[in-house]
Amino acid sequence: MKNTANFFYEVGMLKKTPRSGFQFLGSGAESVAEHSYRTAMIGYSLAKMSEGVDCSRVVMMCLFHDLPEARIGDLNYVNKKYVQANEEKAIADLAATLPFGREYQQTLKEFGEHDSPEARLAHDADQLEMILALKEHKDLGNRYADEWYPFAVRRLQTDLAKELADTIWQTDSSLWWFDNESDWWVTGKELGFNKEENQPSSVVAGVNQVDDTQ
């Protein structure tokens, strides 16, 4: 049980481990845990949009793909020019303490080889998460995001992910919550609708109102 408790603490270290690429992007900050969570949600979505794919394996790869970074840190593309981390040892050392250690090793091996449909979707989920982050910073005025985007797209392996990347890049990152045509931001109230007629309540009330001026 103690090894399992230690594993949970190790997973928690990802909340404190920064994604180091943001220092080169020039804006923003993100932990590896934050990245992994959205990657898992993207992976689930990609799997559900695909046929003949084991969704649970895609999500599992997304959740585990950066777990070694609790021990070796997150090395960005500049770091990797000069630094070599022993990721295989980090994986093996953790696996030796886990009751599901062999499955953990096999999962990361499958992810790294990119041979299975599930691994390719998990890989693309990882890249799409980065593309989403780039778009969020582009919308806030970071001009370097446009320069990074084409390289991220070139790493995508599936047509589904490439199509989604294009849609992501054309979609304002605030549109999911901000409707600039709504009166909500002025009045704090939404225009009501009559459920039966699908008409604004004010219109229905006006139609039904008796004109006693005649």
C-alpha cells in the first residue's frame, strides 16, 4: 500500500512541474498536470469520433504519457538539443514499485512507437492540446503563436486531428462563453422564449395583449 501512496504523491508532482516551452513562447504558464488533463479529454473525444478504436487505451496513454516528467522534468525542444534524460530508467524505476507496473511500461512503449491507431490518436491529442494553448495565446496577442503553429500541425498523424487543428485555429478561444451579441453583458438577463411558439416572451406578450385604445 505504501508504494501506491507514493505513486499518488508522484502523480501530484506533475501539478508542480511546469511545461517549459512557455518560457520560449514568451507568455503563459501551464503545469504538466494541466496539460495531461486536457490531453486526456481530447484523446477521449478523438477516440469517440473514430471507428474501431479502444477508447480506454487512448485515454490511458494520454493520462500516462508525461508521467515520467515527475522525475525528469519537462524538456522542451531547445533543451533536447543539449540535454538527454533517461526516460526509460524513470519509467522502469516507477514500474518496479507498482502492481500494474508492466501495464504502465507497455502503455508508454505503445505510445512512443506510434504504431497502433490508439497511440496515433493519443499522440495527436497531445499535439492538439498544444495547438489549443497556442491559439489561446494568439488571441491574446502573442505573435509567436503563428510561427509555432505550422510545426505542431506537421506532427499530427491522423486526418481527423488535422481537420480539428484547422477548426481550432479558426475559432476564437472565447466564443464558447462570450456572445458579443447578447444583452446579458448589459442587463444581466437573457431574453426569455415561449417554449411552444419559440418566440421571445416579449413578442408573445405583445401579441396577446388586448388593445383597449379602440
